[in-house]
Amino acid sequence: MGTADATTKPQRLVEKYGRSSEQASLFNHASMACNNHTFFSCLSPRKTEPSPTFVSEIKDSFSSYETLRIEMIETADAMFGPGFVWIVKDEKLGDMKLLCTYLAGSPHKLAHFRSQQNDMATYNTNALSASRMMSGREPRNSAGSFGSYSRNAAGSDHALGGYNSFPILCVNTWEHAYLRDYGIGGKRTYLERWWDRVDWAVVEGNARLYGPEMKKYPANAKLDARLGNSFRKHQSLTT
């Protein structure tokens, strides 16, 4: 409150401060707000099923719906430490992949600049000037004027190597998400029960916002009407 960011939405804060080590706390809180909002907005009080059309798209990326279920649960169960496991969709190709982020890491492409390879508190004797120096560096490609990295360098809006994708579903693997209800050894039970309460209508609505097929759904009017408040609330946080 009382700053220029007082009315800035969480996702915009994530994108704005993704490469600012001096704003790590603000980034972390904004990123966790976005991550958990996606997690909660994709939950349903009852079991739902993906539409036949969306099942077909899942098969194109993961070979089968069951394969996706197994991979998602196994990946999240094997994740050592807190974070999130995501289904992300490629903006241009439209295929879906699994992505893990740790702690308050963000899946959004404009946050990919946040790759602090040094502990800024020990980088040199003046941590503040060091953080400013590191955060002010522009990614550079020394390989020349060819390859995908050089294309990124020419006016790209995300970091070199940043994956051009958008999140459509996630599960929270932080211990406090399951420990109280399921106990120390109950993580897998939590994940299996989470999967049974995924709201596939919301997930499909998220997927329709990105990829080549988004042109088939102008303004997502039909999906918005079908999904109701849940879809609209999700959009209000991120757009």
C-alpha cells in the first residue's frame, strides 16, 4: 500500500520483478498468490471429467489421459521439497507438458529472468550493489547471429531459454497443503484425491486461451458462460 504497485495485480508483479533480486520478497509473495490461485481455482467439490475434445488433446501430448494422471502424480510425489507441478501449454504449438517449479518459482515466461545463480548476500562485500549489477545485466548471446537464442535476443519478452508456455493446471506440493489432513506419509493419498477433484471445465477453459486453436473460440464467450464465476475470477487475477 502507498506505492506505485498498490493496485498492480499479482501476475504483473511477478513479471515486473522477476529479475530484481532487491524485490525478492515482493516477487515471492506475488508468485505464491498466483500459484495458489491457479491451484484452488481448478478444484471442484465433486468429480468431473474432461470433455472428449480435451481428452483427444491430452492424448496428443501425453499418449493417454491415464498416462497424464500417472505422470502428474508420480512427479509430484517424487518432488523433494515444496513447490508446484504444472501442466503448461505451448503458446504457439499448442502441445502440453509437465513443468516443476520450486518454492515460489513461477511458470510464467516473463518470470524466467529470475535465475539467480549466486547467493546475493555473499556475492561480494556490497550485496546491494552486487544485486543491482546482476539484475541490470541483459542476457547476451555470444554465439553469433544464428540459432534460437539469437532470435530471443532480438526484442524477445522473455529470457534466453525461457519456455514460451502458459499454465493451465497445477498441484501444490508444499507440506502444509497435505500434512495436517493426511500425515507425514500421506502425500500420495493427497495427490490422488486432488486428481479426483480437478475441475476439468476450468482447465479446458484455461487451455483455450492459448495455442493455435484459440482462434476457434473468439473471446471464449461459450466457455465463459459455461464455467461461470470460477473462470471469470481466475481471469481477473491474471489479465
